Amino acid sequence: MTYRQTKWLIILVPMLTIELWEFIRHAYLYPYMSMRMGNWLSAIIVLAVTLMLTVGLFKRMENLQEELNRERAEKAILVERERIARELHDGIAQSLFLVSVKLHKLEESSLAESEPFQSLKKTIRRVYDDVRQAIANLRVPPLTDSAQWSHSIQSLIQNFENDTSLSVSLDWDFERDMLTPKEKVEMTACLREALMNIRKHANASRVWIRFSNDGLGWRLLVEDDGGGISEDPFANPSCYGLRMMRERADEPIAKLQKSYLYRKIR
């Protein structure tokens, strides 16, 4: 039912109802009912019909408005993601590509075999790959449907396994339909960042991922058997990824808890 049809129903149904009641009242009930009682019943009937009609219709209108607002918000998010991806591609990605081209030309010089040159080359290549991956992630709309979201998580893990040859164990211990779209988006982003950190820094051979509900809220646990961290990474201003994960988790939907174990990091 459209918004326009809903408005016409609210206008016409009470009018038709009272018209039908007045016909029945004068044609069949007039000898048995006083004028005053008939007027009171008319008011009660109109009120009852209006309430029964408008409560459901107004609820439907509210649902339609919420759906419209949600679609507008999702569209605005997609537009903003595309804008950011375009700016990354036209700005940072292009600049990194030009730098890599110049470095490739320098390989013919005597600096090519030096350790600082090779380290710089690897760093630029890694940053370039990260920017390209960020652009690809921005151009893929976030999946909020439970089945599609589960498939996207499994695809993310499968790609991680293919790229790193690490063994990943995944444990789903909750009803995915109970997650809100925002929670799914935030958990996906945190998982992607955690896997990226493991790929870059952990030197691990196995990874464990567990989605669960501990009764107080949703929990995403990412654990590996790598070298661990000897100090608080949040104190390091260069740890942008972890700080972004904490900012996501500091929202009302979640809290980030980080623990540092011997030969293991969570």
C-alpha cells in the first residue's frame, strides 16, 4: 500500500462507516432507539473504526518512513565511500605508482643493491597494495543481509588463507540474524584490520576467529600464535589500524578489549 493510498483510506473509511451506520439506524433501528442514544453510538462507532484503522496505518506509515530514511542513509554512505575511493585512486595511489616507477628506474644505479633502497622499495610496494585494497573495499557495498554477510566473512577468511598460507579456524557461536546492520559492518571492518595486522606483523602460522555472544554483548575474538606484543600498541602513534579498531569499538555497540600473552596475541 502506497503512502497516498493510506491517506485516502484514513479520510474515506470513517466517512463511509458513519454513512452506513446512519442508513442502518434510520432504516431498521429508528423505532427501537432514541435520537440521543443513536448520536452517542455514532460517535463511538466512528471513534472505534478510526482507531482500528489509523493505528495500523500509522504504524505502516512509520515503517515506510523508517525504511525510506534507512535507504537514504545507505545511499549517502555508498556515495561517500565511492568519493573517498576515487580520491584515494586519483591522489595517493597515483602518487605511489609514480614513486614506484622512479624507483624502478633507479634500480639501474649503484643504489639498487643497498639495503635502504630495497627496504624503501618494499615499503612503498606494501603501502601501494594497502591503498589498492582499501579502494577495493570502499567500492564494495557493505553486506547487511545475514546470509550475504556470512558469505562475505567466509570469503574474507578464504582470501586471507590463500594469500598467506596460514591455517584459520572459524567458530560461529551465535545467531547472525540478531546482529544489526551497523554491528555487521563494524565487526567486518575490525576483522579485516585484525587479519591485516596478522599478515604484516605477527609471523604466525595459525589463526583462530570466534564470533560469540557472552550475554552482555557480541564478541569478536581474533587470536594467533605469533610473536605477540611486548608493549601497549595504543601508546604508539604509528599504530593507526589498532586505533581505528578501538574507535569503532568505543561506540555503544561494542567495547575493545586487548590482551597480550606470551607467544600469543588476542
